[in-house]
Amino acid sequence: MDAARANQEKNSAALNSVAAAVFLTSLKIGVGLWSGSIGILAEAAHSGLDFIAALVTYVAVRAAGKPPDAEHLYGHGKIENLSAMVETFLLLATCSWIGGGRDKSGFWTFLLVFDANIVV
């Protein structure tokens, strides 16, 4: 498979992920508001976070597909690693928020998940 075809498939997959996240988030918000269910609205918030992560991935995949230029002699592929770090921080912030809401150990939850992500 050539590089252009691979980039096209990555862009398509990332765009489909964004579209699915928009659809699911919208559906959950609508059903949550219609039914008054806090649980479904919480799921809508979770899907909203998934949407943000999918959007970050889409932007990164498009940027990573750019050819090398004078400033980036080896291309732009490392931006995908940067987007993974952004998504990790989104998850860490969520863990900290959830852990902090249950008891006051949100900071320790954050550190545990952060350390686990570094090890992996």
C-alpha cells in the first residue's frame, strides 16, 4: 500500500470516529433531556470527551500526513504522539475529577494513572 492511500485511510477512519462521536453525543443529550435521566446525561458528557479526543486525533492525523518541509526534514509524523499525550491528559483530568468527587483522593488517583501511563 502506498503512503497516499495509507494517509487517506487514516483520515477516513479519524473522520468516521468524529462523526460517530457527534452522533452518539447528540443522541445521548437528546434522550437525557427528554427523559430527565442524570445517568444518560452523564454518559453524554463522557461521549463529549470522546468527541474531543476524536477531534484531536483527526487534526493530528491530517497534520501527520503532510510531507517533509524545510523545518521538518523527517515529516510531521511525531504530531500523532503529541495528540496521544493530549488525550492522556484529558483522561487524567477526568480520573482526577471523578476521584476527587468521591473522596479527596483525586490527586492520588491522578498520580496513579499518570504513572501507569508512563510505564506503558
